[in-house]
Amino acid sequence: MREQTRQGLRSPGRRQGTRRRALPAAATVTIGVMTLGTLAPPAASDSAASAAAATRPDTIQQSLNTLVRDDGIPAALASVQDRNGRIRTYTAGVGDLTTGSKVPRDGQVRIGSNTKTFVAVVVLQLVAERRVDLDASVDTYLPGLVRGKGIDGRRITVRHLLQHTSGLPNYSNHLGDDVRYYTPRELLATALQHPADFAPGTSWKYSNTNYVLAGLIVQKVTGRPLAEEIDRRVVRRAGLRHTYFPAPGDASIREPHPHGYYRESADVPLRDITETDPSWGWAAGQMISTGSDLNRFFSALLAGRLLPSAQLAQMRSTVPAEATFGPGARYGLGLVSRPLPCGGLSWGHGGSFPGYETRGGATDDGRATNVAVTMQLTDEAGRRNLEHAVDTALCR
């Protein structure tokens, strides 16, 4: 794969590190299969909402239609939760361009860097249990492991990792084209072949390497695999029924899902890249979920059901991150705040993985939205349209 899918763990920002990925064997299909006639109406959670939708245009549906029509995306799907907990799901486009099948409502997608928030929650739970200290060095937990040109694990803290202020180079900028299983230590070793971007704590720059190290710390402290700790501490506690961390070698998506696609260039047909080994993402972006589960997760987090108040406050303590996440955005500990056009803030993360891109957010008053598309976005117009779809739903 070339430049577009090198952006695999680009978080949902504008200018981020990229990563090459080779295409798996897949059918080549054309966008011409898709027509606006496949755009689906929203699924209402109650009869009143259904009646209202029938009498006026639905702005959320319109925003998804725009993504499909104007940005050439095969499919878009959204889950929207209002202040009263009512949920509506939306789809647009085609779920499988080869068969023409519909987009599954609330289908599973690869959630990319949303994985980082799950990892950060586990680390902060360990902080609450006094098993991890945010201001302790990486060497406290992984002695001697992190060394390189301008890189010293004795000077990098756990907080630096979670907030992307470590200066560690981004391993996903430097991986090769082969699709295979990667161990976390291979990913780290790739990063350590390159010099630090800056001294720890002196600047901010998004790096997937930070979360590989955070995942390794979780495993060292707990003595258990990261996937098991995420499942036990977060997924089950939040009641997420469609969220999981794929096992080694699992290239599939378990439940109904739209296919994910890649386009080499504007004049080349789309290619199906749904099935791929996601291990190169690991703690930085390997997980799979649905829009409704992500809404449930972020809502539970903001409501204090996953972390004690002291650790949640630390998570929400932010630094500027506009260069990556857009105007007014700030980055906490695995959590991003963005100003809403209707006032207030949304809290979330978002993510990008070959074949899929997700955006979303939740508010302190109970609103939550997640929108996914089935192709990575590489142009500003497409990203603006996706962010507009999220803002439209949260400000409705």
C-alpha cells in the first residue's frame, strides 16, 4: 500500500505520522456501484422520533448522504444518543461494493486510535490502585528498555506517554510494506532506531509509540495480557457487547460490518481491505467496536463509572493539540476535547485504520455521537464533512 494507508494510525487530525501497509489479496471494485438510492433512513428508537423524522428532513442523515455523495466514500454509519439516552442509528451508501449489500446498522468497524482511550483508562485505574505513578519514569516499570538517540526512559514519565509529550518518534512512520504479525517490542524497536523529536515534557506531538509503551507497562504491572485487562476492566464494566481486542492472527471482523476500502489514487478503483492483520496497531489502534458501544464507553467514562474522580480529572487536564486535531482542540491523557459550534465541549478521541475512519464525542450532559466511514480520508474537505456530521448530531 502507498501513502494513503500509511496513515493507518493517524488519529483523527490533519497532519499526522503515516504508515505503509501492503494490500492484502482483495477484489477490486468501483465506486460506480454506489448510488444515492441505497441511502437508508434512520432507525428510530421510538415511534415519536420516527414520526418526526417522517415530517422533516433529518440533518444527520443529510450529513451522511453528503459524505457518500460528495466525498466518494462507500458507506457511512452513525449512532446518536440524546440527553435522555435515546439512541438513533443511521446509514448511507453500500456495505459491500461487490455484492451491493446494505450497510449493517451499528455495524462493527476498526476503531483505530480510539483504542488509546481504553488503554489510558486501564493505566489510570492502576494509578488509582497505587500500582502505577503517573510521574514515575518509564524505567520504573520497564528498566533499561527505552534508550536511543536523545531517548532515555529514565527521563520519560507515564504522564508523558499518555499525553504525547514524551518526544518519542512515531514507529508507524517507519514500518515496511509487509502485512504480518508484529510484536509490541518490534514496534518499539522500530521507533528507537530514530532520534527523539524533542526533550520529554518540552512540546507535544502525536506518536503511536507512546501507547505501545503504555500497553507494555500495563502488562508488566498486572502480569496479564493487555487485551485481557481491557476486557476485564473496561469492556465488561461498561457493558460493551460488541467491542473487542482481536487475538493474534485474527484478521477478521466478527460481527456484521461494512467492508473497508482503499484507493491508491483518484483514477484507480477502490480495493477491499476489510481483512488484515491489525497487530501493527496494538495498544495504539487494534480494537474493533460499534458506534453505539463507543458512545456507551465515552458516556460511562465522563459519568465517572470507569475512573475515580481524581483520575478522571487528570485525564481531562489538557494541553493544546490544534495542529493535529483542529481549532480549539486539546489533548488530555488519552482524551481529546473539542469546542462545539453550539457551545461547550465534546470529549472523545477518534481514529483511523486502513479501510475505516471514525469520529465522535460525548458531552457532560449525556449526548454522544459516533460516525464511521469505510475509507480513510486524506483531504481536508472530507475531514471537515466528517467532523461536521459529528457536530450536527451533537448540536441537534
